[in-house]
Amino acid sequence: MTMLIMLAEYASALGLGGNCEMEGRAMLSTLAGSLQRLGHNVSYPSSGHRTGAGEPIFIEGQRDFEEVLGSQEAEAGLLIAPDELQGHLLEILESRTANLGCSPQAAQLCADKLLSTQRLKENRVPVADVVAGPDVLTGCSRYVIKPRFGCGSEGVRVVSQPRPPQGYIVTRYVEGLHLSASFIVGREGFLPLTINRQIINFQGEGMSYQGSQVPYRTPREAEIWEAAAKAASVLGLSGYAGIDFVVGDLPRVVDVNARPTTSIVGIAQVMKEELGDLILRARFGGMPEKVTISGECSFTKDELSCR
């Protein structure tokens, strides 16, 4: 059955510029192309940019963005927005159409890095431990300071003293490989897609995401998927989501994205199934037990800017 589907990608819709808009456009193009190949009609709010598939609805700011979410006549919608805005915007989306992503409540929990990390630890999911005060334990000389609310690697620093400014949290630095797990949660349960290697640039105290290798083959795959599935259950995730890990002694969760992530750009190149079809099946039923991955795709942020 052909559906009208709204793809609401915040950064590209508002023309925010920088890495957020660049990655947002790449995700929007990937999802719109997948859904159009399936025969669906796609619309998306835009500040002027046109993607290769679907029809734009031109807007001029956040108020327009919210009005489009609350007034469109699509039969289903998928939101990609900054973590701290997800809950509010998802409530607006759900008032008008079927939400293809996480619930507002799950999105709000995942947006709060302190509360979500505490929830995971309480349920025995390995995490990078939060440092609440002076860290008197021996054997830790580096710490990660990051915004309590925020997305990606923006504002993340590696320091020797755990003294965060207001609005930031501190975790112990974990040595290991930076990987992410991409998956879909639907009526039939948890569907693994790919484990990906994150290309991270460390410069001074700063660290920044530069791209991904999709998939990344690792002998610790079963261990990572077990942690990802448990974290998804604890946090109440649904639809497509991604979890960032540092894999050392254990696969430790360092960030949870209750929404599509940039890894979908690579996943769409190596997965036989259509990503749009899996996202729809997660919401309406009929999800497969597994997907077929063939080959490998690596991309950098610079390459995304050409999309």
C-alpha cells in the first residue's frame, strides 16, 4: 500500500549549517530515496534545499517546522532532531500521525545523558561511569567532560581533572575501540543491522566524529549486540536507533541516539533490505528475523558534504 510519509529532519529543514546540517541532509536523502524506491510518497520540511527524492515543504524557522509537524496529513512520520528537542517535537508529530521512531518519553530519557547512564547502570548494562564528585579512585588519570544534553561529539573534551562547567557531566575515560551499533526495535523485537567503527579525531582536549566504517567485523559481535539489546529494552527504544560504545574490557555504552544516525548512509550501501521498509515494518508489523549485509562502506564527513 502506498503511503504519504513525512520525513522531518531538523538541521537541514532550518538550514542550521555546519556538520549538523551536512549530516542531516545525508540522512534525509538516504531515507527519502529508500521510501521512494518502495513506491511511497515522501514530503519533508526544507529551508530551500531539495533532496533527490520527495517533495519539499518550504519553511522559515522553528515555528514553521512545528506547524508542519502539527498540520501535515501524512499517514506516518519520522523525526530526526537534536536530542534535547526530540521529546517535544515527537509529541507534536504523534498528535497528527503514526510515529515511526521512538516515543517522546524514551527520547527525553535518552537526551539526558546523566539519567540515561544511571538507568543503564542500575540495570547492569556496562557504561562509562559517571563521576559525581572528586574522583578518589586510583588508576584513572583521564576523564571525559560532555554536555548533559547534546548530540554527537560537540562539546566533548578529554581532561585530567574532573571539573565540569554547569550543564556538563563527567565520566571516566575508557580505553578501547570506538564502535556503534545500529538496530531497529519493532513489534517482533530487536533487529540488529550493523556494528560500525567510528572514525574519531583526537586533537588536544577535543574529540570529534569524522566518519564511519560500515560494517566493522569484530569477534566481540555477540557481546556488543547483547549489550545493545539490553540497553534498548531498558530505555524503551523503538524504531531505528543507534548506541555508541567504547569496547575495552567490556562494551561500555557512552551515548544513545533514539533516532536515525549518520551510519544509515553506509548501511543503505551494504544492506540488501530497504531501510525504509524495515522502519515501516517495525511500526506496522512483519519485520524479518535478520538482514543481509554484503561488502563494506566507509565515509567521512567531507564526503557527506557532496551529497
